[in-house]
Amino acid sequence: MTNFTTPLLPEMAEIWQQTLNWKPNSQQQVQFQQLYELILEGNRQLNLTRITDPQEFWEKHLWDSLRGIAPQRQFIPSLQEGASVIDIGTGAGFPGVPVRIVAPNCKITLLDSTKKKITFLEKVLTELALTNAKTIVGRAEEIGQQSQYRQTYDLALIRAVGAASVCAEYALPLLKQGGLAVIYRGNWTEEETTALQNAVTQLGGVIESIERFSTPLSTSIRHCLYLRKIANTPAKFPRPAGIPTQKPL
Ligand code: SAM
């Protein structure tokens, strides 16, 4: 087993502090380490992630997940007040599991269409003793049409699941009015913002802001798109499974 905490995580404390104005406590450091080790173990049977180098894992999975809800944006305080959060297409648990680790009072739902990944995440939740967390096996297009989930979340997170308009169609129906969707992207252009505008409007949202930043170790460019839901999403969205990707808005 790779030795992750010593000395890697203590070395990163300064970077957490400088970049996010926050750093993990000792319990959170242990939970990050456990998550890393469980993913390495799970990778033997499942294709969970190609990112297995400890520093790369720290930067591309842990840091990147938390940058999207960075404390200077005041998200973590609101998360600690018990917000309902959904991570759509969570895969090996990103960004949802790190978010749950840093915001223990939020209620997080991890959604993925692949049952094996959700089975793996149930083990992660148990071993890390993460309460206030549930999993759903299902497609975002179907879950977004079910009344027990539709319009019930304060925050929807979605990373590496598809084109931005597809992510918007998955996320906005699940949000309460006033809720926020965070779409994690790599590169992003102004032309893409213009093209996304119409889709977001149709779904009852607005593009509130777009943040560009670089990752702290490899200085790779990232963007996060913040979409605010300001009106009810019309009942026809999300469209049936597969349609958002075949015919993006
Ligand atoms: N969000 C994770 C991350 O950034 O590491 C995983 C990204 S992985 C490339 C995409 C994940 O989205 C896969 O686990 C896949 O099963 C899931 N997925 C794709 N389409 C989906 C849909 N329509 N509904 C739910 N999950 C979906």
C-alpha cells in the first residue's frame, strides 16, 4: 500500500491554506488517505481512475473537487448548515466524497448509472464512517423526472460527465429554485459560454459566474461554471435517457 499521509498530506497543508483558505483537520486527513487507499484497492477490480500517483491524486481528485466549492466563495459555510447536495455521475466519488468529508453536516447524494461504482462507494462511506450520505444507481435523466428527487437539492456538482449543456440538463431539474449547479471543466472559451446560454435559459437557469484557475502543482487550467436556478425547469427536461447527449440543447 502506498504511504500517502507521510509526508504527502502534511506538505500539502500550506497549499490548502494558500489556495482555499482552509486546511484539513487530522480526521479529514485520515479520511483522504483512506479514500485514496480504497480507490487503489478498488482499481484492481474496477476501472475507477487512471490517477494513482499520490501527488496527482491529491491535486486532480482532492484539491480539484474542493476548489469548486472553495470557502472563499462562502460555499462551505452554507454546506455546513445542512444543504442537500447531489454529485451527478460521481464515478469513484468525485467531487462528492471530498465535499462530504469537509462539510460533515451537508446531506450528500452520490448518483451514478454504474452499479459497480455505487457498490464500491457504499463501502467507502461505511469505512470512512460518512453519515448523511446516500447513493443512487440510476441515470440522471430518469432521476431528474422522479418527484422524490426533482427540485430537492441546494447544490448539484457534476464533473467529467459530458458536454456542459448535457450537464446543465442533468443538474438544473434536480435543483430547488435558488439552488446552484457547479460544472467542473478543463478548458473553456467565451464562445462556449455564448453557446451554453440558450440551454441554461431553457432549463430555468442563469450562468451566474465562470471561474478560471490553475491547479497548484501542475498548473493545469481549469474552469468552474456556476449556474443558478431562477425559475422552474419545464417538465420535459431532462429528456429521456440518451437524448441529452444525442441532441444537446
Ligand atoms: N465525476 C467523476 C470524476 O470526475 O472523477 C467520474 C467521471 S466519469 C468520466 C463519468 C461518470 O458518469 C461515470 O461513472 C458514468 O457511469 C457516469 N454517468 C455517465 N452518464 C450518466 C448519466 N446519464 N447518469 C448518471 N451517471 C452517468
